[in-house]
Amino acid sequence: MQTGRENWQTRWGFIMATVGSAVGLGNIWRFPTVVGRTGGALFVLIYLIVVLLVGVTAMIAEFTLGRHTRQSPLSAFRTLKPNSSWWAAGALSVAAVVLILSFYSVIAGWSVAYVIRYWTGALSGLDAAGLRAAYEGLTAEPRWTLVLHFLFMSLTALVVSRGITGGIERWTRVLMPSVVVLLLFLLFRVLQLPGSGEGLRWLIAPDFALLNFATVLEATGQVFFSFSLGMGIMITYGSYLFGDDNIPQSAIFIAGADVAIALLAGLTVIPAVFAMGIEPEMGPGLIFVAVPAVFNTLPGGSFFGGAFFLMISFAALTTTLSLLEVGVSVIMDEWGWTRQRATYGAASIIFLLGVPSALSEGAVPLMVLGMTFLDAVDFFASNILLPLGGILTAIFVGWIWERRSVMNELERAGHRFLLAPLWFASLKYVVPLAIIMAIAGRFILG
Ligand code: PFF
């Protein structure tokens, strides 16, 4: 076992870093979009059930694996089952984080551009058509998309190079609360809009006629994406955890915070969309076109618009930190590189991998299987690698790793885990089954 591994300085710092990883574009853009597509409050209800049964269970498993081994994902599996192929589960997660970070940083870069554009007045007064043209103009401009992607990766690397306490913990402790404050501030403004009440009702009152299997599958995929599961992130963050942390309690708190922020984002974005008379199913354009169109109708719209994109940029940064940290911790553990060298090495490769994604959204026609390059990478990483990583981790902790050893780790420092039998059952059966159905459903139902 390695000595001298870094630790979170405080429990609060660990919680802010993990909530920071979980809260990102998935909450602010993807959640409202999925809610829009699948029918409002009913999805929210199903989502909450999946969070409790699948999300919290899987998160506890990842933290336990990380804290017990105090290793990055690749070596965590190998330490517990040497001379087996289980290391491949860790390798899979590394591939997934690298791919996700490569395109996530591109979209995060656009949101930084929107802060600047709003606060310099470049977007003020534009209507939905003008905003759409501005969005398409930005994504089709190769120089800018690349510069923004580069800037975002550099900022991520700068923080990660400072280490766990001096970098990630210090930054997320400031950025995460700022996201919540900005979100509440925007929510308050949006709820004053005429017509927003209808959107609110749509989000709160479930219509059971819409219940179908696809909605349940969609909820499972969204929980994994939103909680940053199946990627080794929670294994890595768990490896910096103190021995006396109560893991199940932390996981419930983190899940609750992530759900609360997704709901707040839904409450902000969806009523805004209703107030504008726009259909909520419209997809990614939602945050770059529809929501700005709403802010542009308000007095001080440029200010609110800038604040909205600042919030998104902060939320995205706390996520990209966690994605890069997985790669960095693997390189440090495997090759013994210094943190500086590992960080800048990994960040450079990921920047290069992101170049085709950055160019594919309008600048260069780069298509794969009928999708833009960026969408194809997203699809492959989020719908194939991520669920595979999730299922392997659940099987490993539920079936392969000795149960007594798992319990000893969970109940370290005298914390009793009374729901352990339920948790094990969920980890062994519910989580793998839910993921298999979600993968199958994605390909069968489309
Ligand atoms: N949880 C992040 C979000 O909601 O935006 C996205 C994400 C991060 C997904 C890390 C997967 C991952 F491994």
C-alpha cells in the first residue's frame, strides 16, 4: 500500500469536491432536457426512486473501493484481485473519463464565451432567432472554439496541478456554494415571469398516463451520468478519504445535493422556457438559445444572462477537475510521475483528443455514424463505457470482493451500517439489472 497519499483536509471539502463533480452540465442542461422529453413530473418521481435504489448504492460501492485500497481505479481493482483481468475495469473507466473530458471542455468553453459575450453587451437585446445565429456563429468559428477549449483545459490543469487540498478542495469549496447562490438568484427572477407557473406545475404534478418503460431506462442513464458514476471518479475521490468518514451518510448527502440542484436548475430553466412559449424538448439549444432568449426580455437581461453562464462555467469546472484527477492519479500511481508532470501530460493529450469535437459542431463537417464527432464521442462514452464501468464495479464489490472485507471497510471507526443487507442486495441484483436494461433499452428503443 502506498504511503504519503494526499487526504482531503476536511469532510466538508470532500463533500464539496464530490458534489462539484456530480453537479455539472448534466444537471443544468441534460436534466431539464430529459424531463422535457419524457413528460415532466412523472420522470422526476421515477428519477428519485432510481436515485435511492441505484445511484446511492453504486456511489457507496465506489467510495468503499477507493478508501479501502487508497489507489486510483486501475490499481484498486488489481490490488484486490491480482493476476486477474479485473484491472481492465479500471482501464475502461480511464478511457471513459478521457473521452468525456475531451468534449466536456469544449462545451464548457462555450459557456465561458457566453459570460464574456453577455457582459460585454454582445448578446443584449437579441431575440431567439438572433441568439440561434450567435450560437451557431460561435460553434462554427474554429479559432474561437479551439482557444476556448484550450483555456478551459488549462484552467482545469492549473487547479489539478496544485493537488487535492491546495487545488481541488480549495477551489471547489468556493465554486460550489457560488453555483448554488447564483442558481437561487436566477430562480427567484425567473419565477416572477408571467406564464412561469405553468412550467412549475408541469414539473411538480405527475401525469401517470405518461408512464412507460423507456422513462425508467432514461432515468437510470441520467442518474449514472449525473452522479459521475461508472468512471472511477468516486473511487479516486474515495481514495483520498479519511478512515473515519461515514460513507453511506456522505453518499446520501451528496446524492441529495445533486438532486436538489438538478431540480433547482429544472425549476429555473423549464418555467423560463414555458414563459417564452418554447417546447421543452428542444435539446442542447435549451441553454444556449432558449434560456438566453428569456433573459433578454428582462430589464438587466445581459447581467442575468452573464450570471447564468458564469454559474454553468463554475459547475463545469468543478466537474472537469474530477475528470482530470482520475487520469492524473492513475499516471502517478502507475508510473510514479510527479503531479505536475502527470497533470500537464494528461491535459495535453486530452486537449488534442478534443480538437475534432471542438471543430465538429459547425466548423468542419466531421461526422461519425450520422452524428457529429462530439455527439458520437458523447454517445460512446456516456451510453456504452459509463454503464459498462458501472456494472463491472457493482459486480466487483457485490460479488467478487469478500463481503466481510467490504463490511469492515464500511463500518470502520465504529459506524454501524444497519441497511447493509439491503444495500448488498441492491448492489448485487438491482444495479446490474438496471444498467443492463438501460443499455439494452438504449439500443432497442432508440
Ligand atoms: N456528473 C457530470 C454532470 O452532471 O455534468 C457529468 C459527468 C462527470 C459524467 C463525470 C460522468 C463523469 F464521469
